[in-house]
Amino acid sequence: MSTAQDPATAARTRLAGLISEAMDGQLAAADILTARGTLTELGVSSLALLRLADALEDEFGVELDLADPAFYQEDIDSLAARLVTR
């Protein structure tokens, strides 16, 4: 029996932690995992989005275009999918 976590689930879990860190813990990772809505609807500020983009670049090697309005409308599932499919 394997205890390895599905890559999409692992990415989503790690992403929730990074979002929480970027928000200085204002929203717990567990709450982010169960929440619905875009990052901005969850209360992720523009400064937190910058921190998150930096963290994703460092940890996953993903470059996010901060000038792209679509980035600000991402939800945790769509952003996690980008991390897994890159």
C-alpha cells in the first residue's frame, strides 16, 4: 500500500501553505484549502500576491506574469493545476 500523495493534492496543500505565509498567517492553510473563490476574494492583497509569486518562482520554478489580470483571478485549484502541469 502506497502512502505517496497524489501530485495535484500535494501541490494544492503546499500552495495553501505558501498563500497563508504570503498573507502573514491572516488565513490558515486549512481554511484556504476549504475556501471557494479567487485569491483576491479570499483577501489576498496585492503585496501578498507579490510574495506568493516570488515563493512559487523559488519553490516550483514557475514564472508568473504579475501584469496579467488573470493571475489575480486565480483560485487555489487553477493555480495548483498550473504547478502540476508545468
